[in-house]
Amino acid sequence: MPLEFQTTVWALNSEGMEDVVFKKYKIINKGNISIEDMYLSYWADPDLGNAGDDYAGCDTLLSLGYCYNGDEIDENFYESPPPAVGHLIVQGPVVDGNENDSAFVSGEWVKGLSNLQPSAIIIYMNSDGFPYFDPREGVYEGTLEMYNYMRGYQTDGSPLIDPNTGIEICRSRRAGKRKRLVYGRRLAERTESLRCKIFNINRTN
């Protein structure tokens, strides 16, 4: 598939930004075929010292995924309080919008475009059982499991929330967590290029 990925990573030497790393992604479709049902996700495996006592979650209003220690002691790694890490989408992928929309592109606002918001966040655990396990590697079934995660579903395609009760099917527990911030299929509407900007926040107090 003729896709070109350009990544820029930088940090700022200024007060209040010492623990922040910025990442900017630009994806260019250099082929002549439109891509359908495309999902982008930002994957992270934020082991906070002892990965076995980590929790992970999200703030949907801030487009923020985060990971924190399950207690005030991180054995053999950090003093109290242990650190936390967040991944914040500051500029979602640029897609076609309507005449009233505006998107921030290359340092300026452009009418008729919009910055896509995350459509899901998925959290799964290292060496854990169904439904929150690592997708299998090296086999086709694993690609389907990863695709279902990127669509906001369990690996088998079933919903994470029981539609009859609104209750989680499986409650998360402390363990090594992976997480994905996902953008949905509207990305297919703009095939020439996509841009996304993310920054990672690491805090120790």
C-alpha cells in the first residue's frame, strides 16, 4: 500500500513543559486508489515502574488517555507518590468538513475542514484472559482482533458494554496495560493526506 508516514518528535525547554513530548504525524496516500474503512490508533504500553499494579483510563472530554499506579507505593522503582502518564490528542486528523467547519492545519485555520475527534479508547492487559488480551501476532486472526479493538469492540467483535444492562462485561483489574486512542472510518473521506498531533505528559507529582 503506497502510504508515506512522516513523524516529527520534539520537546520544549520551558517552565511547565519539562515533562512533555510532542509527536506530529502526517500520512500521505501516494497511490491512486482511495482507502476505505481506515482507522488510526495511537498505541502505548506505559509501564510505570512495576507494570503489574497499573491502572489505565480516559477522559473523553479532553481526548486524554492516562495510566497511573494502583497504590501509593511502586515497589523497587519510584518513591511516593509514583508518577502518572497521559497521552493527549491536541490536534486530531484533518478530514473534510462542511462550510462552517475549520481545522488547524500547518499552523493556520482552514475553512471547510475539521479535526476528527477520537471514536474510542481501548485498554487491554498483558497475559490476561478474554476479552482484554493482546491480539495474537503472526496469524491472520490476530489482525482481525486488532481491527476489532480499533473499532472499539472486543477481539471477537462483540461490544465491550452489555447493551441490555449498560454494565461492563469484564471489569478491569490491576495489571500491565496497553491502550489505544482510536480515530474512525471518516478518515477514508480524505485520501490525499492526514495530519495528527499528540503529546505525551509524564508527571511525578
